[in-house]
Amino acid sequence: MRKIKFLFAGLLLGIIFTKSEVVSWYRIYEMFKFKSFHMFGIIGSAIITGIIIIQVIKKRRIKSINGTSILFTPKQITWKRYLFGGTIFGLGWAMTGACPGPIFTLVGNGYLSFLVVVFSALIGTFLYGYFIKKLPH
Amino acid sequence: MIELIKEPWPWYIAGPLIALMMFLLLFFGKNFGLSSNLRTMCSIGGAGRFSEFFRFDWKSQIWNLILLSGVVLGGFIASEYMSSAAPMDLNSDIIIELQSLGIKNPGEQLLPEELFATDAIFSLRGMILLVGGGVLIGFGTRWAGGCTSGHAISGLSNLQLPSLIAVIGFFIGGITMTYFFLPIILSLK
């Protein structure tokens, strides 16, 4: 059961998402209306901390738990898929007030309506895979 | 201490904690990205019969599904044992604006009852938000190759230009929806 550590990591994430109100439709509404610093503070401080962490990993050549090097695969250099896909996701993010982690956390919070969101997100993912060759990337 | 945990956590605690979770996953030899679980689930459900995109070694992603089940469980624990009854501290302009859009008690609970209570599934606007929003999330994150965790947190932390483009897209979509379409959708019953 070496994989149990991922259950605990997920558990912490679910608690952080709930307690910081990242899962709240209101917080996402405020963010897209630029009326509250809360979400910008969370994402911004996560990125700044993340930049420092990744720089330290690269400079110190920190190894993973398995003794292997921590590798970062650069994203492919193109723009269409990121801009168009990102915009489509943004529309859905503002509608449900939740991104792909929080849609699951909200089910745990007792909002059974988000089971509909999860199922619909699976359909959306399937549609992308079905039409993948017709979409610009 | 217990009381402090029950209060909403401030941004300067939550943001660095999320980054530490990203580090923990890197240290475990994995990457932080939650939307890829949707692809894995499609593959398990047999979507590979319809598209090559779903024919991959999904067993290598089992760790991420286990993580995701923790994300559900964490939500349960936080709402069951760590929540306070106090209303959310929302911006006062937003409260007035949402009341005029038909939401009676903004911030009383984590989500507006009118849109996301279980019986809202059967209302027109609830259906549009839940089904429409879900489909757009699934389609958009896969097209963009990641969501908030994969692009905004992991990608920008690694100074990836494509992730910046994706995040700009997130905001183009989110602002368009919030300013132009949400008022129309909320006016439906």
C-alpha cells in the first residue's frame, strides 16, 4: 500500500480547497469581477512559493523519494490549444464556480448537484477526445 | 487552535500550502494536475473504442485517482468537522449585485442555494450551469492540456509561457461569462 500517501495528499488538498473557500462559487464570481483579493492572493502566493520551490529543486538537484531525478517536461510551444481551450474552460469555471479539483471536493462537501457537473465534465472530456483531430492545436 | 482551524483560512496560508502540496507530489515522483483524471476515467469507461486519445496506459494514473478520492474525502471532513456557521466575508458591492440577480442570502453558505441545491438540478438555470459548465470544463481543460493546478500553479511555477497563455484564456472565458452570460442565465427560472 505504497499508494496510501496519495490518499493523504488528496485529503489535505480537499481540506485546503474547502477551508480557503476556493470551492466557493462566490469567490470565483468575485475574482472574475476583480472585487476581492482573496483568490488572486491564493493563486499568486502559490505561484511565488512554487517558483522558489522549483528553483531550489533544480539548483540543489533534489531527488524524488524513489531516488530518481525530478524532471520537468517543458510544454509544447504553440498557442492555439492553450488560448482556445483555456477560454472554454474559463467559461465553465465561471458557471460552476469550480475547477476540476473542487468539483470533486464539492461532492464531498455534500453538494450532490456536483455529481451532474462531474458527469458532464466526463462527457466534455470525451467530446474533446472524439473531435481531437478537427481542433486546432 | 481547534477554533482557528474552523475559521476560513486566509490566502497567505492557503496559497503556500497548495504550493507545498505540489512539491510533495514532485517529491513522490509525480506531477500536480487534477483534470487529467477525467481522461483516465473516460479510458476506464471504454472511451478508447471511439478515440485513440483514450488509448493510453491508464494504470500509470491510478495514483492520481487515489489522490482524487482523497480530494472528495477531504471535502467531507472539512465540511463535517471543520466548518463554522459564520457567513462568508464577501465584498459588499458583490452582495448587493447578487441580490439584484435573485440570490437571496449571498455568502450564507459556501454556494448559492438557488443555483446548486439538489433540487436546482431540475430547474432550467441549474441545468444550464451544471451540465453546460461541466461540459465546458471537461472539453476546455483537455484542449488546453491542464486546469488551474496543472497550468496556473505547476506551469507558471516552472515559468512556462504556454501556461501563461492558458491562464489568460481562463480569464477571457471567465470574465466573458461573469459579465455577459451569467446575468442572463441567472434571470431564468
